[in-house]
Amino acid sequence: MAQAGLHSIVSLPLRKWSVKREWLMLGVVLGSMLPDADNLAVAVATITKSSTQGLHRTLSHSLFMILAINVIGYLIGQATKQSRWNNLGFGLGLGIFLHSLLDVFL
């Protein structure tokens, strides 16, 4: 989780691109930190002396998660007829992608 700030800072240059897209930047910043939320499961497993194998950098860091988040955002956007939900879903997916890409280099 120590790199959560770094993941958020890396997403900030996208602000210029997202000016007219409501909730897009919110999605990117949250999405760039979201994959490391699985560290909570690692912490619980550590405290309870359970196995931590397979808890971090699995599903939350996958292309499946990016696709699922985008589809959910799109479906909510279509159901509510509000494009900001599409933007949020796309931003979350983009943030997760940027997070995973940065993890490759770190």
C-alpha cells in the first residue's frame, strides 16, 4: 500500500484529457489504487496466521477485472442514461491498467 500515492500521481497527467468527461478522473485515480485493496485480505490472513499465497496481485491486477469494471460501468450508464457512469467505469479500468503497468516496472 505504500505505493498507493505513487500510483495516483502517475494518473494525474490524464487530467488534461478528462476535462469534459465527468467522473473520468475520479475513476482513474480510484482505479489506480483499487488493485492494492487486496492487501487488506493479506493483512487479515497474516493476523489470523492463515496462508497469504494467492491473495495479492491475482484477480485485482488482471485484464479480466479491467474488462468487468468497464462492462459494469457501461451497463449502469445505459440503464441510468447518464454518461458519467460510463466515464467512471472507463476511468476505473484505465486506472487499474495503469496500476498494473506501473507494477511491472516496479
